[in-house]
Amino acid sequence: MKPGICCSEGSPERVYGPAAERRQLMMRTRSGSRWCLPLFLLLLGSSCHMLHGQEVAPYLQGGGLGQQVVLEGNRLVLTCLAGGSWPLEYRWTLNNSNITEWTPQYRLSVPSVKRTDAGLYQCMVRNRMGAVIHKRTEVQVAFLGNFSAEEQRKTVTQGRAAVISPPILTSFPRPIVTWFKDGHKIIPNDRIAITLDNQLVVLATTAMDAGHYHAEAVNEMTGENMTSPAVYLSISGKNHCLIGRANILINSVCFHNITISLDYSE
């Protein structure tokens, strides 16, 4: 016979019942009804886990998130769910480096996420009986940076291909890039293409291709957009013209404002 606890209108008192009994026992007495619980049931709870009088080592509850994306500047909250005998202590790591000490707090909170907060997070749980490590959670921070370059000038010989690369831009996820010439959106065709690396390629250039180019990048996750510095493309070439009786060799450079320089020779 093992002891239990009876709860009635008065103070609790010890009674005895079969150790194998698991359900609540209802006893009728002259003083009224009583609820009798085996003692081991009262020792079980969310903060104290006992099994036949022995403490329980930490164990994980729930699978957790394998990947999480947070917008830059937003709050990040990670939860480490675990069970076991109280007290439980938690410690968090980022990319295998400790970022917290042992604490009873099972939540990790970052009030304002920065790009440097991206990485692999993992928590460890311990008590007097042992420790367990939770699986990693990859945190990615969505952001759109700034174009790193300044205005550029590029010259291409007429008839050759012109390849214009966008200035370096840091972003997650990868932004959508659109090219413009003299303020007008460029539509790819059989002579103009945009590569997977967002390079603008103009085949068989002519004087009409000279001008002011720029790219616009949009991060669909954050809703931000950024305009690149200008790239001024000029087209150079040599043409022979017959004016009167003189053969004139014209060295021309076509800029976005159609400026032409002439070199006359017989």
C-alpha cells in the first residue's frame, strides 16, 4: 500500500490505497465527498517530472522550424521546447558560437534583426540528469542594400556588342532588375538581351544605342527598390564619306547627346 492525498473541505490528510490504481477515487463518508489522488500523480507536472520516484533527463518537444525568414529591422523570436525534471536551463548558439549564458528562459528574442544576425541557431537544454541539443534553425534576413559603384562611362566600337553590368548590389532574396535607356524601359528583343546575371547585352551596336543607361532593383519580399548610378554608353566608329571631290575619313564618337568629333585627312 502506498500513500495518497485526499482533498475535501478540510485540510488534506493521508490515506492508503493500491499502488497500481491510476484513476481518481471517489469516497463517500458522513462528512461528504472526497477526491483521493495517488501521491505520485501529484508529483507530476509541467515543472516537475517524476517517474516512480526518479528524475527525468531533458527531452525535446516538437520538431521546430528548419528555416525562418525575417525582414531586416523586425523582431526575431526562437523557441526551444523541451521537457524533463525541473529546473531546466537553456543556452543558445549562433553558427556554433555561444550567444547566451545558461538561463531558465526557453525563448530567444532579438528586438531588431540585422543582416549579421543571419545564420544557424541552435539551443541546448540541461538539468541535473543530463543535456540535449535541439536541431538547428536557419535564419535568413531579407534586405535590400545600396549599389556600390558610381557613374560610369563605356565606349564600344560600332558594330560590336556592348555588355553593361549592373553595379554590385547586396540583397536577399535576389532582386528583380529592370534596365532603362534614357528613362525608357528596355524590352529584350532579337538584338538586346538581359542575362541571368542581369547584364545588359546589345548586339551589333549602332549610333542609336548611345545614351544614358541605368538599372532598377526591386526586392519583392521587403518591397524596397533601388536605382543604380548611370552608365553612359558611347559608340565609336570609322566611316568614309565622299564630299565633293575630297575623300574625307571621319572618326566619329557618338555620345548620348550625339556629340561628333571629326578628323579630316586626304
